[in-house]
Amino acid sequence: MESNQNKPRYGMVIDLDRCNGCGNCTLACAVENNIPPAQPEENERTGITWMRVYKVDNDKPYPENRAVYLPLTCHQCDHHTPCESVCPQKAVEYDTETGIVAQIPVRCLGCRYCMTACPYHARYFNWWDPEWLKGMETTLNPDVSTRMRGVVEKCNFCHGRLQAARAKAAVEGRRAIADSEYIPACAESCPTKAIYFGNLADANSEVSQLAKDKYSFRLLEQLGTEPKVYFRSEQPWVHQKMDTKLSAAAKENAHG
Amino acid sequence: MNITRREILRFVGGSALGLLLTPIPWKALDDSAVWTQNWPWIPEPRRGDISFKLTTCSLCPAACGMRVRCVGNQPVSLSGIQTHPLSQGALCPMGIVAHHLRYHPARVSRPLRIIQKNGSSRSTAMTFDEALDDISFAMKDARVSSQTIAVVDGRPGRTASHLFRQFAAQVPYGRYISYSEVSLDVLGSMFEKPIGPLGYDLDHAQVIVSFGVPLCDCWGTPARTARYLGKKFEGKQKLLQIEAYRSRTSEMADRWIPIRPGTDAAFALGMAHVILKEKLSQAKSKDLSEFESIVSTFSPSVVAEVCGVSEDTIVETARVFSMSKPSVAVIDGLTNSREAQAAVMILNLLVGNVGWKGGVAVRREVPTGLADIKNTESINSNMYSIPDHSIRVMLIDESLSGCQLSDTLLQKKLAENGIVVSLSPFVTERPFCAQYVIPTPVFLESLTDLSSPHDSESSSMSISFPLVPSPTGVVDPIYFIQRLASAAGVVNIESGTMEELVKRRAGVLYGEKRGTVFNASTGQLSGVRNLLSTDDMWNALITGGCWIDSAEIVKSFPAFRLSAFLSKVDINKLQSGKNQLVLVPFIEKTVYSNSEISPLMSKVGQESGLRPFGCRAYLNPTTAEVIGIHEGCRIVLQTNKGSMEAEARYDASIMPGIVGVSNTTHPQNFIALCEMNDNAAICPTPVKIQKV
Amino acid sequence: MDKQYIARGVSRMSIKKFGLWMLPWSIMLILGAYAVYLCLIKGLNQTNMDNRFAFGLWIYLDLTVIALGAGAFFTGFLLYILKKKELKAVINSAVVIGFICYSGAVGVLMVDVGQPLRAWFTFWHPNVHSMLTEVTFCITCYLLVLAIEYVPVILKNRKIKQFSSMLVFEHELHKLIIVFAAVGTFLSFFHQGSLGGLYGVLIGRPFAFRPALGIWPTTFFLFIISAAAAGPCFILLTTALASKLSHKHLVTKEVYQMLGKISGSILIFYVLLKTIDTLIWINSTSPSLGFSAASFYKFSGFGTWIMFTEIVLCGLIPALILLNKKMRMHFAWLITAASLACVGIVINRFVMTIQTLALPTLPFDQFLSYVPSWQEVATFLAVLAYGMLVYSLSFRYLTLFPQERELESL
Amino acid sequence: MKFQFLWFLAGLCVMLFVGWVVFPYLLYERKEEPLQFSHKIHNETAGMSCENCHAFKDDGRFTGIPTLSKCRECHTDIIGTSPQEKKLVEEYVKQNREIPWLVYARQPQNTYFSHASHVKLANISCDHCHGPHGTTDSLRAYERNRISGYSRDIGGSSITGIKSASWDGMNMNDCADCHNKHNIPNTCLKCHK
């Protein structure tokens, strides 16, 4: 793999203390990426939600019970990307240009090996052919292709938007795009500004600053897959639940 | 010559070898794979020029600015306008997929007659004129039998609303009924003289005491949560959420006070008790003594018992509320009894924050530029003041979704021979009592002006401008009311299309030279004075802009009566549901109260379980284990009004002893189970649970 | 009436009886065919698999039958490479069973993937880092080899023998059989291994993940060895079953003994390695990924007893029985041990495929359950039925057990 | 013996003929364009340049084949004598119907292609991929692959896939080859959406 020097590595920081679980991100994502509405039989385990909001609580009884809403999407793992190495026919690819993990549904044969490999359950299979209500198919986004049954799909940080931004830059004779020109639908749609998006490779960017914050953490960091989605919360119980470095440190201090 | 079998075999063998030397196998293999990548039955996105248009969301009074991405002329996605002074780029879940509403399966494009026969309803299409004839006939009949003709308006303050009032003012026994934010109406009616439109000025409040209002879950303007969080983290605003279950709002709130459902009134009066006892109020009320006697029964100890909280909590809350200025108490108008609403509104009066910045704002009327209505007082009323079974013809304007009046209440007020005409883009379970449905345009097809959101300090006006043509057969509500007026004969009503009338209103606003105008395309806020022409104003308003009135502090108020709605209040009645399972609605009040939502909302319900979906009963694990119910099993909910089957779900965020029920598929079935308060809103209902 | 097709010197049940025996299996096959049709036409929503349980009954089936089918390559290996002449008695049967298992597995795989028409992409755009690529390549090639090994068995059919040219062809082919055996062995080693690798590489599933020896996770080697151990046992069982059903002596006791002995010695070796691997996993691999091994066994019904049953009850114990000459001589013990050994492998494959997916990884995940739909089960049973049909036909018309004639004539 | 061999040969030849001649003929369905268009007349007689119709928009998108509005700029009424123009004005411009062109170079929906980056940044000439069509006097028939549904221009004129020119064939390999030649990264997301 060529070196990623001065190439962007797009990532996210999600502030759990700001998320009110409204679901705008999920919906904006579905609109942007031509994800069809549910079939009647569809449920929480067969539905397609690239950006999915989970309610995570502290396992305490009422009234001590506390919860945060945790928007979970593809973590675009940087290192030993679990889904990439397992795909038998290169339908999954780590894009060295952007650090985005590409899923190409037209190459996919639907073996679902990548889904078993993904620790975040961020990959979704088309158990049905996509169906829109009459007329609704006219509202599809031309920058994203529709999928067919029997293939896997997942978040790619609204890559269609990146391509559009690049095209705009190209027409103006620019080879690179400014950070402000590209933002995924979920981040754009968040009414509480809980989702920060940007270039982690740029040490001065807001996201890389926030990622360094002591309250920021990553899910399943120990697996060593270097995910590019960070979470942030100042509530201690959240860190305990996700057993983050911070909570580990806290334990240390407690013991001695 | 005769061909032997062997020869044929050889021929076949040869052609088999030949086949391998031709492109057929490989090309067929390749192309068939390509075929699976472009299956003809999978819809393809349309190609076309991409453009962005600006308009304002009309789904609720929040009137958020919207940036509409279009392919050709087809809207394909919606996003907020960051610079918008009210919505600040935020949209709610319904708003962000509102462009799908046009394709909703329940959409109607022809007037319908609905015949109710033992439970099931059958609808038949009819022409607009037929519908008009039937309705005007019923009106004539009403005049003879001197029965009421009511126009029900869920979104007062619009140009259409003005025409409805004109109509009501001129037909015999006409009534104009509005129900925007009832809690504020309740407050208003405590004054002897009307003091003008009211609104909660949440932005400037230092302490907000919310009685179960989903402030952080799309209540009012969606930007609310972000604003609150900003202030909260700076320590500039406190939110005390008083609610039976740990809702999204109570998660975000500065403090959450869990109380037994249905005891909000008791808690509020308990606070009032403390405020009076500790002389924290300077309120001058005519009936203070009377009020004190009522409140005397609500001592913290008693209330603590009723609500299931500690005495200190009540005292503390009362102190915080009354000592920190400015502060405001908020309660949801549609799901609480008027007693409860009154009790909470009294708190605002006691600490005298009505008309204060950061309290309950008194706004100025937004001129319509249409002829004034003479006997306003006599026609304006709210549902409760209307005698039961007195309405012969009820016209309900549901052309804009938003908060809705309980069907049970409507039913109660309707005469035996009464008919309901629903002006609505959809026909569903919802207008179940309607005999006639007049199809109206839906968001992105309809032109309407929008009144001020009820959670901002000052009046404002914005316009939702159509970006796509509405289907043939669909009529604008005002066109209908104009035609009906002329058919009825007795009425002369403002003529002209919606666009003309709204444009006139914009002109009048421009003439008044007050307030500021936001121009979404430039992102500029500028005083109306600085605008060059009325056209500037109009163009700004129809492209996602808005007009905001300059706030003014009202100095003097007419006298008010605190005990207005509390005549029947009784601490013992409020104890109901204690020590037994009670049923409460577990539906996010705003999110699913809208008449119809995009099918794509399945993403946040059916497909992720983020929001209630289907028919489910949410129980605290401890409660569930006591009754012996495990997660996911089917149960029957039995109240003395009926029974319903549901799926049991554990939820530690809900108070033990409570069954939070959501029924997104058939809300009516659930409502049928519950007892109603005087507001015809669901109130906690004792329930028994059996396993299926 | 079909006498002229049945080999000389052996007697088979009447065609009527045979028909009756075939009927239920045929019905099962047709039912399965309908289920398959549903899955291919309507899509995989016909199954009870979902985004969290992306692999289900079918993958489990594939891993299991291929492990049991390993008898084919291993017996071939012993016979042609290590020159264990006694095994000539079962090699034909082994080949047929191998062929059934592998073709069945490949068939089910084609239903399991969402886009069968794109399956060949794996050959055109292979990702060499993927264990699944390795599996696909080896299995398809080995299926070819098995087919070729199957051909001479068919050609030996009494009727077909009459064509002189066929006989010649068969003879030529038979000369090459050793080459195929070698190739088959080589291929099998790889795909048995990579089937293990399939789960061993899943860093995202700490329950299944194992550190790599060279380029392959330890499960790669464990699967090869376990398959080698299970293969002969399965041959043993099927042979015993066949002779039970047909009331005939098909092979000499010595053959049973030998199969048992071989299996036993490999099994004990496997149990040893498996134990070491498990200990390493408990003490190092799993903790290093932030999961205590105990946390995987705290879910009701899926406690440590599974591990015990797999390794001790169905590993160590049968191994000891098989290695003990006295007990091995005792046919009942032999059968019991062989069955236990096979069960052990079946459990192992279950733990690897199903339990791995049921276990939570994210801190807020839950333990998931999965019940296959009737379509999945029907497809599963269809493979069984298909096996029964093919084996029955082969047993009736082909010489699967060369010793049968002498043994019966005694 | 020799005679028997002939049967084998016959089978072989028949199949080769079917595979190399009949099959390709059957595989493609020929469709005429809804309207004849002469690039020649437009740029020689009318003196228009390519950019008049095939231009970039500010958002970086390429117009491709212009919409009816472009034609309308000149052809509000019949200005020439050609029957095709008459057809244009009467059947499309007057009735305000878009012309359902069959686009030779139409890529499938799963493919993303930025003309901007290829033309503006890489300075690739149009005919490198589209061929010198600027001077043609008429539009050839559109050939649709009956199985895959693609235009024949995508797969290339020869069934073997061997290119006769740089613009003969526009499938993934053609893109990849060129990217490799100029070592432009070949990541999936470069060309897929």
C-alpha cells in the first residue's frame, strides 16, 4: 500500500452528550443514499440503516437509569480493515486516497463474509429488492446508485458528495478540495451539531483536535483496527460502559 | 445415407469443442452477470440538472427554513438553512423527509364521501360541486334547526384562518375554534380582557420548569435543543424536567424529577403552595384568597405523597423557579387536563414572568391586511366552551399537519345528525368521524403563510411557497371556503387567490415598517425600513426567509383570576392510579402526532427501534417480573373500557407500575382503551395485564 | 429386471423394494428443490438469517459435511501415497461419499450467496488475502478431482464394461488415479485448513479469532487435523450403516479396525493441539483483545459445558477407546467411539459458526438467537436426501466394496 | 475412419460459424435515433463550436447531450429545409417534449465519471474517448446488448474486446488501463457510486 502522506483521512467525532436521538442522521442518510423504506416484514435486524442510532443505558434500575443515544455507522477502519481482507472478490476496498472503506455492491456476490467480520455490525444486506412507493422513486439521488437484492452495502461517508465537490473543484482548475466543501448528510442534518466531520490527517482540523480530547474514545479500540469514528462524552458511566482508556485510568487511580 | 449413433456423437463432440472456441460461453457469462447489476425492475435515479431552491417548512408552526435540492424540477432532498434566525439550519425528523408526503399511500386527489357503517368506513369519490352542494345543504338545515356551524383551525394566525373567521362571523350560529398551543390559551383566558397572542420566551429564560414537554425532542422549533445545550454547557440555562419516564428531554435536562403520571397539577399546586407560604410571589390577583384556600390543601407533604417525590424536591423546585429570574413553567397543551395546564400557568402568573423577557411573551398581532371582523368575541371560542352534541356542520382544516385535537372531543361536540368536513391531503384512520374529505395540496405543493412558533419571544411570519404543481382535483382550503360561502349565499368573504392575499399581507407588513426580515439567499437580516420595496419583502419571504416582529415589553396587564379553572380540583381525585398498574401513552408527543409521515420514517421505528413502532407495551423490568412477563412476549391490556393485544418490552427508563403503550399502527385502538380528561386527552388509566 | 446392471456375485434387493426405499428421499429432495426455488426467485428474505446472523444453518452445513467428507482424500492419501492396501476395500465408498459431501456443499453455497450469477467473479477478480477465495478455488478444483475419481467406479459397472473403449478409458484413468489422489490430498489440506481460517481470521470476533502461525491462524491447522480424524470415522460409520441396512458383510473386521486405529491416533493428536490452542486463547489472545474468555460463556445454554463436551467427551474419550486394542476389537465400542468423534467435530463446527455470531462484541450488544426458517431446513434436508439417493444408487449398481463378493460367498 | 473424422470437423465448423458470426449478430438489437442530427451542419454551416452544446456547469457537472431548451434557442420555428428539423420543431419543440436520445456512451448508473477532472485537469481531448464525431453528418444506429442492456460502444465494436481505437470501448478495463498508464490511483470509488 502506498504511503498516505498528505492525503486526507476523513473521520468523525460524535458528541454523545449532544445527541438527543432524534434520528435525523438516519433519515438524512437514507434520503442521500437511496435506501428504500422498509418492507412490511422487515425488522430491527433485517432493516437497512447505514447510520443507526442505538440507545445505550447504564444498566441501572429506575430512577438511576441513564442513557445516551449512540449514532453508529461504518467506522472506516484504517488498519487491518476486517471486512476488506475477507472479501473473496475485492468488492470491499480501503481507499488510500481518502481512508474511506469502499463497498461496491455491483461487484458483491452477497456471501456476507464481510458482515460476520465487521465488529460494529455496520454492514447491511439487501434481503429484499428495493421498493419505493409509486412516485417516490422520482426523489432518488442521482449521485448514488440504487442497489439490488442479494448484495451488501454500508456507509461510505456520502462519497457521492465528495465526488461532486471534486468535480466542482476540477472545473475551477483545483486538484484539492477545501474541508468545508465536503460534509456527509448525517453531520449536515444533525440539529444539535453532535456530529463533527473532517480530515483526521490534518492535525489542526476540528476533528483531530476533538479526537485528541481526553473525553474522546473509540469503540473496541483494543482490536487495533484503528477506526476513524470517535465518540465523546463527559459522563463517567459512558466511559465505564465502553471500557475506554479514561475509565481504565480511573480504575488505576482508584486502586493505588 | 443413414446416420449412425456414433456419427451423431462425433458431430456433437465436434460442436462441443467448437463452442469452447467461440465467445458464446464467456460473453454469456459476462453479460448475464452485468444483467444482475442492472435489473430492469430496480428503479434508477433520474438524471438532470441539480439546483437548490429555498422555501419554508409548513408541517408545524416552527416554520423552519428549508434548502431543497432539486433534480430538474423534482425535489430530492431537504436540508436546513444555517443562517435562518429561527431554525438555525435545524430540521426535525418529519421535516427532513417531508418531500415524500406527496407520495403517501393515503394521499387523496378527489373529494370523498365516507359512510360509517358499524365500525368500518366506506369511501366513494365525488365531484367538488357535489360535495359543495351536500355541505351547503347541511348548512341551510343547521340554520333552520339553529345548530352550530363550526370552523376548526389547528393553525390560527394564517391568512386562511382569517377567511375562516370571516366565514364563521357571517353564517348564523357560526363558531371559529382554534387550538394552537392550548396551555397558552388557558393562560390568556385567566385575564379578564384578552391580552393578545402569547408565546413562551424560552431563549431568554434562566430556568425552565417543564411538565413533560418534549423540549429536546422536536417540540417547538427543532433548533431548540441545540440552543438549550449551548446555554446548558455555559451554565446559562437550567431545565427541570418533570416527567414519569426518562424521555429524551429528561436525559438532556439539567435535572429530572420523576413524578407519578397524571399528577402534574398536584405538583404545580404544591409549588404554588410553597411560593405563597414563603412569600415568594408579588402577584396581585382578585381572587388570591380563594386561590390560597384551594392551594392550602396542597401542602408539600401531601403532594409528595401523591406524586411520589420527596417534600424537599417540591420546595426546592418552587424556590429555584421563583427566585431565579427570568424563569418559565411550560406544559403541553394537548395531552394534559386543563386543570393541570391552569395549575402550571398559575406558576407563571405567581412569579410575575408574564410579559417578561424570558417568561411568557406577550406578542403583537400580525396584521393580515384583510377586512376586520365585527363580532370577533362572539364567534371565537374553544372546544370546551361549546356545548356537547351541538355542532351540525364542522369544517376541520387539516391541510397543514401539526398538533391535533382529540377525535374523542370532536365526536363529543358533534350533534347526532352532525357532519364533519375534513380539508386534508390524506384520508386515513385519522379523520374517522369525517363524512366528507376535501383534498388539499400538501407541503411543497401548497402556498401558505405561517404564524409564529409558540416557543419564541416575538411574532413572526414566513411563507411556505410551492415548488411543484399539485395534482388535479386538489383544491386550496381558501378556495373551498370561498366557494362554500358563495354557495351558502349569506356570506361575503375575501376574494382572491392565496397568493394574492398573502402578498397583500406582506405588503401591509412592509407598510408597517416594523421588525426585521431575513433573506435566506443572502443570509442577511435587515430591518423592514431598509427594504427598498414590498417586492423585496415578498421575494425574501417566499424563498425561505421570514419576518420577525420587534419584541416589546408589555407594561400593564388587565386583572386575572387564578382560580379560574380550579373550581373542581381535588387532591384526592389526583391520587387515582396509585398502587396499581396504570396505562400511559408512550408516544413521542410531537414526532408521531403529525397526521401523516414519510414511509421512510420506518428507519427510525420499524428498522432500528429508535422510536416506538407497532403495538408495544413498555414496562419497567421489575414490574414485568412481578407480573411474570418476559421481554418480547405477547400480552393483553385490559382496562374497563376495553382490551388490546401488544408486545411486551422491557425499559428501565420507565417508572415501575406504569405501562407505557405505543400503537403507531392503529392509534385509535389504543385511545379507545384509555380514560379521557376534561381536555379529552388521554389520562392515566388503570390496567390489567394477561399473557396471551 | 435391472439384473444386468448389478455386479456379478452380489445380490441386491428387488427393484420394487428399492423403489420404496428411494421414494421418501426423493420427496425430501423435491421439497428442498422448491425451497431453493423460493430463495433464488424471491431472495434470501426467505431465510431467517439477518444482518447480525449473516451466516446460518447453511454455512454450518458446509463446514460440517466437508469435514466429514474428508474421508475421501484421507483414505486416498493413505491408500495410494502411504500404500495402506487394506483400505482398497473402502476407497470407492469413500470417493462416493466425498463426492456427495462436496457437491452438496457447493450446491448449498450457490443458494446461500445473494447473487449466484456473479459467483465466478471470485475467479476473475480474486482477493488472494481472503480465506474464502482459497476455499472456493480448492473446493471447486477438488470437486473436479472427485468427479474424475468417481468416473472409473462408474465405468466398472457391469453394463458399461461391455463397451470396449470405455474399459480402455477406465484402465488409462486408473493408472493416473495416484496422481489425482496426490492432487486431491494437496487441495484438501488447503481448503480444510482455510475453512478453519475462515473464522480464525475474524479479528472482529474475539471468540473465534486465533493468532497466526505463518500466514494462517491456528484454526487452519486444527481443522485439517480434525477433518483427517473425523474422515475415517465417518467412512467407518457409513460402511457399518450400509452393511446393516443391506444385511451384508461389506468389509473385513480388519478394515474397521484399521480405520478406527488411524482415526484414534490422529484424534488424540488433535485433542492435544486443540487443548493447547484453547489455553493460549484463554490466557493471551482473548484478553489482549479486551475480552475475558469467561465473558463468552456467561450466557444461558452456552456455558463451558460445550467446550468440555467438544474436547473431552467427544475428543479425548473416543480417542482413548480407539487407541485401546481391546475395546477397538469390540464392535459396539468401535461404533460408539467413531460416533462420538464425529459428534465432536460437528459440535466444533457449530461453535465456530453459530456461537461465534450469537456472542456480542460491542459493549451494548446482546446475545442473539437464530432459528432457521423451513426453507433453510428443507434445503439442508435436500442435501441429505441427495446424498442418500446417490449413495444408494452407487451401492446398488456399482462396486463400492470389492470385498463384498468373497465375504458373501463364504 | 477419415469419414468419421469429417463428422467431428463438421460439428466444429458449424459451431465456430454460429459462435463468431450468428451469435454477435443476434446479441445486439439495433435501434434508430428518434431524430437525425448532423454535427457537420451545426459546426460548419451554423458555425457553432462543440462548447455551444457540450459545456460544463459551475457545479462541475457536464451537460452531455443538451436538453430541448438548447435546441429551442435556434429552432423555435423551422429555419431550414430539412425534414428532420421539421420533425424536431413539430414533434418536440412545439409540444415541449424532450428528445429521447439513445446515448451511445451512456454508462450504467453504478458508474461515476467526471468530465471535469478528465478534460480540465488531465487535458484529455473529447475524441480520445468519444471519437471524432464532431464532423459526422448523421447518427448511426444505436446497438443494445440484449443480455446486459448496455450500448455496444461500452463493450467495444469487436466481440473479442480488442480495441481498434482509443474510443472503441468504454468499459472498466479501458478506464483502468488508462489510469494505470498514467499511474492514477485505480480505487473503486474513483469510478463507482
